[in-house]
Amino acid sequence: MTGGKNTQGAFQPDSDIHISYEDQQKINKFAKQNAQMDDFKEELKIKQNDLKNLEDACDEMALMDDDVKVAYRIGDLFVNQDLEKTQKCLEEAKEKKLEEIAELESKCADLKTIMTDLKVSLYAKFGSHINLENEED
């Protein structure tokens, strides 16, 4: 696990500290949780960007005339629908995106709790001989 960009779970081999099987399992679990956290954070950024785009579209819709037909994308095709229906569709899409974001944030919080517990245990045993911090932090 040493060398490379991320040093999560990197252990200094020159130490006299014994790494038990249980310790290695904790290090591996931490690395797996950390990778999953990175995936969740990336997905969260994408969903937050999608939400911003939906909000921007809602703002643009508010400036349109009531009798205008709007091309609304459903899957791979566009349908022309009235402004009120389009605004309703956008609001529903925003609500769904907010739910997805809340679910991801909850998953991140759960992972953070697990990772914090693992950090406490591993730092208690290995001290400065192990690095479980992201380079981004």
C-alpha cells in the first residue's frame, strides 16, 4: 500500500511493531471504506451539479410566457409540453435529486463514523507509523 498518490493505510516497514492479521484486516477495511467514500463524494458532486442545473432551468422557466411550448427531454427524446407541466416535471426532478443527495450524504456520514473508529484503533496501536489521512485533507 505504500508508494503512489494515496497513503491510506500505509505502514512504515522499518518499525518494530508487529502487524497482526486483525490489524491488517482493519487497515484493509479502512482503505476499502476510504475508496468508497471517494466514490460517494464524486457522485455527490455530480448530483449537486445536476440539482443546480435543474434550479437554473426552473429560474429560466419563470421568465417565459405562459403559452409557450417547451421541449422537455425524457430519456433519449424531447416532447413539447406546456410551461406549467414542464415546471411541475422540473420540481419533481429537483425533489428526487434532493432525496438522492440526502441519501448519499447519509452514506458518507455512516462511512465517516466507521472510518473514525478504525482510525482511533489503528492510531492507538501504530501511532505515527501509520498514515490514514487523505492528501486532500
